[in-house]
Amino acid sequence: MFFLKILVINAGSSSLKYQLFDMDTGAVLAKGNCERIGDTTGVITHKRPDAEPYTATPALPTHDEALALVLDLLVSPEYGVIGSIEEIDAVGHRVAHGGEKYKQSTPIDDEVIAYLESIVPINPLHGPPAILGMKACRRLMSDTPQVGVFDTSFYANMEDFRTIYPLPYELYTENKIRRYGFHGTSHRYVSAKAAEMLGKPIEELKIVTCHLGNGSSITAVDKGIAIDTSMGFTPQEGVPMGTRSGTIDPTVIPYIMKVKNLTVDEVENLLNRQSGLLGVSGLSNDARNISEAAEAGNPRAILAIRMLANSIKKYIGSYIAEMNGIDALVFTAGIGENDRNMRQMVCADMDYLGIAIDEEVNLTCPRGSAANLSAAGASVQTLVIPTDEEYMIALDTAKFC
């Protein structure tokens, strides 16, 4: 029994998402999102169970004003769920990158922030907004403990032959170019839930977890430890994603720069924002839209879907080889939890590995619910598990209270 209230913050460059948890019950007391921070007019959506959402368009020039508004709403007589800010026992921050130093969740102090600022060059997209969120919370909630929960920490025990790139070694020692892995909080949560569903200690299981969404990653979890993962130095590596190319021949990059006369920034934008499902289909970065187009016979949509399914299948096979077996295959996140066709395509023709799903269960299991999709007699249990990274962050944060 925790008897704690934990506020979870996920700060983006122009957004601030939040959830307030009652750790006694695991219930979400309130959640919401501040958007368009820095614009002339911001947007906030604040939700509570069994109540109409509150929406407004206030000025949100910085993360400080956004957080101040969130705190006001949490204690508001009309929209609030707590009597005072002092009821919040701690704040857990989602931090994408802990570098090589932070291998587990850590209380935030000046030293932590200074280190995170020092690794911004290898984490330019997610680092600065996370730091802004931490600083805002420390200013406005100076007496409340702050904890950083790092997506990269789940991969802290990966062996060097899986993390070091085959480049001149000095690029690692001097520039910290190596594979870090991301989405670790999600993979950690669903692998633990898989063990619960199977009624076995996670230390006895070999699990492949597939976090499939606009950003996607696959992880091999052996006895509760992540031993390999598809994302690398950045979240760009791995399977094709909504707008990211995923893994490609690296010499394609200088070739594109030459034939298209692109700058470094332009080719980086092409790879991160114009590629993946969007680039191949020419339609959308949303897998739902592409699936609809594929069902209607659009050839490029069909190509994009088949490319994604095949890439996921290859990672699953390689991780089974690395772990010398598999007990459970897990699908999670937006595509993994909701796209029945993608799950069927990935699992097709893998019965020789013990992976086979019951097509009727796959088609009829409620969206957003946990389910065992395994066909009768399958030696590998194929599961759908909704991820809950925010609750995982809250659990880690509660350990420091």
C-alpha cells in the first residue's frame, strides 16, 4: 500500500502531458495535455474520471505557465482532484535519454540536469524539452521530490558487442556514438505484465516485445533483462515508422545528398519526417489510413504495410536466435494493440518457431484490452498488452518517497 499521489510529467518541445496517480489504488485521478506552448494561443485539455473534459485556450508562453495552469486545475474547486499541491508526494519525469551515466531512475538535482544538458548534442529532439519540464517543476514545486525515469535505462545491461557500432572505436570513446535503445519504459512494463499473464516469474521467460506505433521498436527480454533492441544511437534505427525510415544502407545518405543537392539538415529532415510509412505510401504517416488504403487496393499502401510487417518479423526471428528460444511474443502501443491485420501478417508462417495465433481471437479481442491470441497447441504465447508507461514512471518514482 503506497498511500501516495504521484504526478507524472512528459514534456515535449511545445507540449506538457501529465497524469496524477493515486498509488494506493493505481487510479488516474486526472490527466491532460498542454499544447502549443510558445504560440500566441495555447490549448489545454484536462480530464477526470466520470466528468466532462475541461478545455481552454490560454496563453502558454513557456513550460512554467503551462505547469502553473496544470497545478491550478488540479486544486481547482470546480475541476480539481486534490485539496492542495502539498498532497503531491513526488513528480516523475519521462526522460528519453539518460546517456551512459543514468542506468536507473534517479532523483533530479543540479548534477543530473547538468549531465542531461551535456548530452543534448546526442539527444537534440527530446533532451531540451525534458529539461525545461524539470526546471519548471523545480521552480514551482521546490519542496516536492523530482525523479527522472529514463527510457534508455532498460538497456543498461546490453553487452558491448551489441551496443558498439563497427566504426572507428574513438567515435565511441570520444563522441559516445553507440546504440542506446528507446521505448525502454514501455518494454519493461509489458514484459513484466506478460509474466503476470502467464503466471510465471519473468526470470524464467524469454520474451520479444513489439512496441508498434508512429515510432516503433522491438526488444529481446531474456530473464527480465533487455539484451537487444532495434533502436540505436537515435530512435531512427530499426523498423520503418510513421515518418522515419528505420535502418537503411548508410551510403544511401551521402548519395541522396549528392543527387538531390541536400544539406545535412535537409537530409536529416527527409529521413526523420518524410520517410517511413509516409514516404513509401505517399498518403499518410498514420497506419490506420494506410491500412484502409491497402484494403482498397492502393499498391503503395500495400507495399508500405508489407514492408513494415516483414521488418518486424525479421527482428523477431533474429532475437529468437539470440536468446536461443522464445516463450512469449508481445504486441503493444497503437499499432500493436489495435491493428489486427498487422499482428496476423507478422505471425503468419512462423509456426515452425511455435508462433501461431487464433485468427478468430485476434479479430474479436477488444481493442485496447489485454488478450492471449495463441492458437491451441502453440508453444509460444502471443499476447496483446496495452502499454502504460506513465504508471511505470509513477511506480519508479514512488520508490523514492
